Amino acid sequence: MAQSFSWYHHNYLGPTKTEDQLKAKSVPLCSVNDVQLRFLCPDDLEEVRTLCQDWFPIDYPLSWYEDITSSTRFFALAAVYNLTIIGLIVAEIKPFSKLNKEDRGILSESMGRDADVGYILSLGVHRKYRQNGIGSLLLDSLINHLTTAERHKVKAIFLHVLTTNQTAILFYERRGFVLHSFLPYYYSIRGKCKDGFTYVSYLNGGHSPWTLYDHLKYWCSVVVTAGGLCSWLSGRIRSAFRWVCYRTISRFTFTQDN
Ligand SMILES: CC(C)(COP(=O)(O)OP(=O)(O)OC[C@H]1O[C@@H](n2cnc3c(N)ncnc32)[C@H](O)[C@@H]1OP(=O)(O)O)[C@@H](O)C(=O)NCCC(=O)NCCS
């Protein structure tokens, strides 16, 4: 293999085409309902390899294709149209504690302690069938899978993408993913270093670690609430004081009358 392999080296649009060129080439499907979803199986290996070689510039080793088409460790879902795979998404769930250092900032240490996170290794749609909702269908299926009660520990889903992959970046941003970090020289593509971004979306009550601004906002709200509490307390104390004065005076008056 000419270049080093990494699980992460996969987010590349391929030879650059403008959106218009892609639109011109895309074939509208009759309906997204004609597309079936199913998990990958070992027989899909060659078909999946051909698609990935078209979408991504990395020569993944055979073992990678073997893994994603056979291991239950992966959520590897294919969109099939006319008996042909036209799109796929591959993701895995990892314990937060096993993440690489550069990814650990997506959750605070306290939230991450017992949490899992989803990582999208690959998402692609056949060029001819883009802009038909297939990418969204695959991503929604993954998110539905991760938001079931039994996966409540999955607090975030994230991915890496080349900073130049505008189509994918817009696709993810429009689906609620937010930029988390810039990864200079993250990718090695055909011997050249390229920058990447980490994008993240939070699930199951997960949220990003608090920044200084979040802490300020929190303490301001505590002060405002406490301010309300103080005035309520001082009101109560004033009433109690008035009541004690009233009782003392009335007892004094009663004693004098007798
Ligand atoms: C990113 C990618 C997966 C998106 O797949 P896709 O099938 O085109 O995605 P969708 O069709 O669901 O959405 C794309 C756009 O088409 C629009 N669209 C969906 N159905 C449509 C329809 N019937 N008619 C017109 N437009 C439609 C969507 O609204 C969406 O636009 P939006 O993002 O402004 O909302 C695809 O471009 C791709 O395979 N890229 C190459 C590989 C890659 O870079 N992968 C990402 C790396 S992590």
C-alpha cells in the first residue's frame, strides 16, 4: 500500500466536481421509498470497495472491507436500489475513554466518564444518485439507532472531514452537526498533508463541555435566582418581625387594661 492507513482517512469528495456538475449528473429516483436499507454482508465486499475507491482517495486495506462487511462491531448500512448498492454509512460506537486525544474534547471528562460516542467512519452516495435524500436517509437511520433507550450512554456522534469537502460540511451542518475542532495536517492524501475538521452532534442529553461563557451565564443565573430568593426571605423576615411586634404590643395593651 502506497500510504499509511488510518481509520480516519476517509473523508474526501474525490476528484473535485462543482455542485452544478453533480446536479447535472444526478438521476432523480422515482421515490426514496424504492430504496431498501439493509446491513452489509461479506458478499458485498467487492461492490463496496468499488464505491469507496470512487468516493475516497485512500486505498483502504482488504481487512478494512472485510471488517465493515462482516463484523457486528460496525453499524454498516447499505441503501439498495434495483438490487445495487447506491449508498452506505459505516459507524461504530466507542467508549469515550478509548478516544484519541484530539477527539476527547467533544465531551467534558465528567460527562464522558461513563459515556459512549458514535463515530462515522464513512458515508457516501453513488454520484448518480446524490441529492435524492439517500445520504439523509442513511444518517437518520444511524441516529435513530443511537437514540434508542438501550443506547442512552451514547452522548455524541462525530466525524472527521477534509476542510475542503464543502458538500459534506454543508450536508452535516444542515443536519445539526457543529464544528468542534480544526485539525491541521490531519490527513495524508497521496503523500500530501491536508487539514481536517471534527464535526459533532449531541444525542441523549449529551452536550459540549462548558466554556468560560457558559460558566459566566450559569453563575449570573444563580445570582439572579438567589437575588429573588433573598427578597422573598427578607419579605418573610419582615412579616415575622411585624407579627412579633403586633403580638408583643397587643399583650402589653391587654396586661395594662387588666
Ligand atoms: C455528502 C453526501 C453523502 C450527501 O449525500 P446525498 O444523498 O446527496 O444527500 P441528500 O440527498 O440527503 O442531501 C443533499 C441535498 O440534497 C437535497 N435533496 C434531497 N432530496 C432531494 C430531492 N428529491 N430533490 C432535490 N434535492 C434533494 C437535500 O435537501 C440536501 O440539501 P441540504 O443539505 O441543503 O438540505 C454525498 O454528497 C457524498 O457521497 N459525497 C462524497 C463522499 C463524502 O464526501 N462523504 C462525506 C464524508 S464524511
